[in-house]
Amino acid sequence: MDYKIAVLPGDGIGPEIVEQAIKVLNAVGKKFNHRFDFTEALVGATAIDRVGNPFPEETFQLCMDSDAVLFGAIGDPKYDNDPKAKVRPEQGLLAMRKKLGLYANIRPVTTFKSLIHKSPLRRDLVEGADFVVIRELTGGIYFGEPRGRSEDQNTAYDTCTYTREEVQRIVKLGFEYAAKRNKRLTVVDKANVLATSRLWRETVQEMTPDHPDIEVDYMFVDNAAMQIIQWPRKFDVMVTENMFGDILSDEASVITGSLGLLPSASVGIHTSVFEPIHGSYPQAAGKDIANPLATVLSAAMLLEISLNLTTEASAIREVVDRSIEEGVITEDIAEGKAYRTSEVGDWLAENL
């Protein structure tokens, strides 16, 4: 089969880690008789520098015309350190989510036996932790209107808005994932304070009778933040709104011991986007030291979710597990010899 993949390397370490994922996908193509047609496009700070737009129209059209999008990272210190910058790389990420209709971010949180000691949490807490955070991506306070500053610049305001339809479609996805896993769904909100959270809880309660085999519980976001650390094995599938999901999924990522190990998928109305959860890590850009495994595992999610190639996705996950067990890993998780980013990519492709 032939598949068209849009490649958005982005900023910082993005080009290096995406290159390794492409090596692995090409190895998958050779092994399973598929052809992947990769086409690169601009996004983020790189796009601002070249064309003045963090998500150019050409990039959007390429994404729309592709079967899936493999995405690296966005962000550059020269914009982070300029609070008056009118155009920022992160605006490209928000525009991509909005224009592609990417309403759900899926982040699996799993542990690797040989790396459990790397977690900042005790082994008895994290061993066996395996859950999924499903975050709503296109609503809430990041997109609500009105937003801005008062005329005297001394007051700022953001608006958190959700519709029942937005809640229904993300929660439906949560039920679907729970049905495929251990049939437990945790809804995270702040219904004791926020009207939007009360709409979330009310909507989930209306939907629950249609899923009698799923155990549903509700948790305030502050309690959820505590229990992710205290009892991570408690969770199966967690669904929540945009800002809460942003914070909780980053918190959950430390369970594995390295941000460089966790993939994600953003799915929705049009083409889905697959990316590692870490940022652009500009301090490591061009040094060939960044961990590519999260990006490679994101490529596995791409195969599984967008292309329905589950066997091929499993083959990638198996070779990643082997690379960790055999110590073919980068300096962020290595205790002995540390391999270069490109060396890890080469090893994965050769051993797949």
C-alpha cells in the first residue's frame, strides 16, 4: 500500500528526531511491503523566520491532502523571551489544531521495566502503571472569546467556553478507549467551582447509561493531580478539558522517568497529527543527543490510528522495547554508554 505522510519537523530538535522516525517507517515499509511518501513543510519558529507565519497555508493544504502528519516540535527562545512578540511559534500549533479540527489529544502513559528506577517516584508506585489521558484540544480557555487586555493594560482576561457538542464528542472517544482497555473512565473537572465543568459532568452523566459496561468516576482536577502521583495504577482512561489536560498529561509524563519516551496523537475531523510530548529542547538542537524514542513511538501510533496497520505498529513498539533493554539509548536515560540520536535511529531501523 502507498501512503502520503506530511512531515513537519519544526524547531529545535524536531528535525533530528523526526529523521529517526522516518528511518523506522521506511524500514516498516520495506518489511511489510508499504510505500510511504514523505513531504516536508514549514511550521513554528522556522516558518515565522522564512515566511512570517507559524502555520502557512501551504503547510495546511499539505496536511489536508495527506493520510497522516508526523510532527516534531515547536518553540524558540528568541520568542519565549520576547513578551511583546506579535507572532509566536505556539500560535502555529493552535492554528493547526483549529484548522485541522484536532479536537482530541491522546497520550498513553506506560512504564518500561528496565527504566522504572529512572522515575522520580518509588518503584512500588509506578510499576505496572498504564493509562491514557484524553485531552480536549479545541475548546476551553485557550480558544474562548473574549480575551485580551484593558485599555490601560492593567487588567487581562481569558474566557473559558464549552458547548455540549464539544463535550459529547471528546467523551465519546473516552468511552471508546475505555471499552478497548479495562473499562474504567475517569472524568476530570472542577465542577464545584466552574460552570463549564458542571456542563461537562452533566453531559457525561447523560451519556453514561449508553455505556453500562464502563465504570465511570469523577474527580476534581486538584485531586486528580495528587492521585496521579500517589496512585498512578488507579487510572485506565482519563478524559478532561483543554487546560486541565495540558497540565495533567505533562505531570503524568514524569512517571516513566523521561519525557523522551512518551508519544501522542491529536485526532479529529480531518488529518490526524502524531508527535512526541516533549518540546523543542533548543539547547540540544544539532548536537545529535536528543532521545528519538517518543517520536518513533508516535510513528507507531500513526500506523495504528490513521492507517490501521496494527501489526506494523506492534513491530515498532517491540523494537523500541528491545533498544531500551539492550541499552541502545541516548544520554538522558543511559547509565553506561550513550548512543547518538542518529545511532539509535539506525539501530531501530536495522533491527526492526
